[in-house]
Amino acid sequence: MRFAKSFCKVIDQAAEPQRIAKAFSELRCVFGGAAIVPDVSIFRWERIPRTSSGRIANRFESPPDWAIEILSPDQAQTRPLEKLLHCVEHGTELGWLIDPEAESILTLSSESQIKLFRETQALPVLMGLDLVLSVNDVFSWLHL
């Protein structure tokens, strides 16, 4: 959970001031006949559902623009990968599957490309977001 909160903080620092996007931890998104709860969901600013008064809505009925799943110790990759594939198949631009034990990040894109990143490799982020992260940067958040 601390890892997911670190993601939200870093993404929000880069995206919120310019109203580019907003990160949510453990947000339930209902779309494509399924309810998906990624560890981190990032929505472009203009796609965040709002009430008539402008508040963030209680229901998100569309896929996130960027979805992040973080594997727990001894967790199989199958279910988190299924969630990310469902997201990408329904419009998510980018998905990350983070494996803390292997210190690697698998990315999925809307072009159906799957890539594996390690160590100092720069990771893809949501287009339009001025944020540069390497795999090492991400895993540094696990240190106190």
C-alpha cells in the first residue's frame, strides 16, 4: 500500500498542477462487463467523472488511462496481468505490472506491445506527462 501511495504522490506532483491527470489508489472502475480495482489508476484530467457540482464522482465507469498493478510476495502474475489486459483492451493507454521481487516492470500499451524493463531503463509514462522514471527510481521508493 505504501508503494501505491508513493506512486500516487509522484504522479500527482507532476500532473495535478497543470491539470493533466490525477492518480487514485485502489479505485474501483467498472467497464467492459467487469469491475477492476488496479493498485493505482491514473485518469487524464478531462476524463475524471464529476458530479454536477464539480466534485469527483463516486462511480468511475470507464477504464483508467494508465493502470498499475503491484505484485505481492508469492503472488502469481496471472490475475494482475488479466486485469491489465482487460484495461488495455477497453481503452487504457498504458499498463504497468510491477514485480518487486524481480525488480522489473512489465509494460503493456494500447498498441498491444508488451515490454520488460529493468534497472536504469527509462519507463514509458502517460503521454503528455512531464515525468521521467527509471526502474531503479521506482524501486527506490521501497527504501525508508
